[in-house]
Amino acid sequence: MRNFSLMMTGLTVLLLSACQQNFKKGDKGIEYKIISSGKGAIVKPKEFMQMNICQYINNGKTDSLLNDTRETSGPIFEPLDSMAVPPEYYKILSQLRSGDSLVLRMLVDSIYKQNMSSMPPFIKKGYHFITTVKVLNIFSNQMQVDSAQKAEMANKQRKDSIENIAILAKDDKQLQEYFKKNNITNLQKSPAGVYVQMLQPGTGNMIDTSVVVKTNYTGRTLDGKMFDSNTDSSKGHVEPFNVNMTNDMSLGNSVIKGWTEGLKMLNKGAKAKFFIPSTLAYGKQKVGDDIPASSILTFDIEVVDVLNREQAKKEIDAKMKERKLKQQAFMDSLKKANDTTKRK
């Protein structure tokens, strides 16, 4: 469960029709107003509040949205706990009912007065941090919270699934236009929507979920910008990359779904190019400086080898042993150098 004081000092505001009412003065520079539904009992100590939070910063003229749980994590669940909630917030939250909306406002000058140098450059003195909370429900025990969380998770999964179907269709249309413009043929499409262009066929059995695949690769965005490679020395790692296709995490970490989808269409020695829709890559997540959110990605892939579980485990053990020997050799050299210094 997240830290409540951080949540409440995070910047937020609900745009409400009743925002013209005056703010009340709270403690430690906090101003607040409650737009009450007038329904239900006031929250009691130790009860849980299910809330949506929006985060804004106000420059005196406009509100700039920083975060909205309706679009990110979904509603949060927090107990009204005097031991966890700072007193200045506890006094305000103790007045809320299910259905109420709360607006909290605080000058940035007050928040950063102890360390003005930590103020982000886009924030200036005189701006307000404004927090708004919509109380969706109040629960008396953890069992009710668990049930509500499960319902929210199922609802979010349904919404994400519907949204991903629309994004996948959009990405597929963009890829079709790209293929036509660049005269790219000899394509196969995986069941999930990854396009594979075979450049060199391999031999042997097709890759499945029982193996670890040793690969060489170069990844690019659809406009051709390279973001990673284990064959280009400029990226600093030129050893083959092992892709764990199994559900045994001791054999390595998992990769994006676009890779596992594409690799199932290859075998040992194959070379291919993957065209991966954003929903099968990193989705809405921005990765580093080179992969924008919602990016279609391409990968040049070579299947160097295909290892069964025993071979993969043996290779991992050998690497661990080699790493330990190098660490021991390094420690021995430090000890030797230290002993030499002492004798001098």
C-alpha cells in the first residue's frame, strides 16, 4: 500500500462545478474544500476509502494534469489510519463520506521551503499544488477491500483488452502501409499479430516453449533508429542473447511477447526480421530515450542455437562458476596489493 503522505502531497485537482466555493484553512499551509454528496456515514478510523486521484499543478491561469488514477493505476484503497496519515490530512479526511469530492491546495513555496533547490524547473514560486480526491466507496474491513480490488482488476483487464484490440488494428494498418511503401514481401503473420520476414531458413525442429534460444539481434523503431544490438559493438554487449521460452525463471528472464511469438516461427540457423506491433512490444511505456511510447518495433534476428533445459542450465552454471572465479581473482589481487602496501 502506498505512502499516504506522498500521495497527498503529490500534485492534484478535480475539476468540479462547485469549485467556486471558498477554501477552508487547514494546518501547515493546506487549503481545502469538500463537495459533499450528503449520503452515507462519515468514514470511521481504520475504515478503508476507495478513491480516484487526479494530479495537477496550477500556475494561476491554467491547470496542467500530471497524473490521473482513472487513466493509470485505477482507484486506490487507503485506510484512515492516524498512525500512517499526517495529522494535517487526517483532520480533513475524517470529514468525508462515500461519494464526496475533496480539493486540497497548497503553495509550492510551502512544500519546498526547506529545500528550494529540489523544486523541478517547470514549477515556479506562486504556483499551487492541488490535490483532488473522489471517494468512491468506504469499506469496513480488508475482505471487502480485497473483493473490490479483484472487481477493479477484472474491469481494467476488460478495458485494456478492448483498447489493445483497437491499437493492434491501428498498428496493423500502419504496418500494411509500410510494407507496401517499402515493397516488403515474403511475410508470415503470427496468431497474435507479429509479422515475420524470413531472410534465411533454418533447420531442425521449430522453436517451442520447452527451449532456450541463443540469438543475435538488432532492434530498431519503425523509422529505422537503432536502440539496441548485440552485434554492434557501440552498444557494449556483443555476446549472444539467450531467450527463455519456458516458464522456468531459473533459465532466464522473459522477453516481450512479440519476440516469443516470432521465434515460434523459426528454427536453428534461421535469420528473419520481426515487425512487432506496440501492444506486443512495450505498449504505452516509454523505454529509455530511444523507444517512444506506443512504438512499433523491428528486430533483425538470427537463431544461433537452440538449447534444451539441461543444456541451458549447464551453460548458466558454467557462467556462474566463471563469474565467481573472476571475483575471487579480483579479491586476491586486492589483498596482494594491500599486503604489499603494508610491507612498505
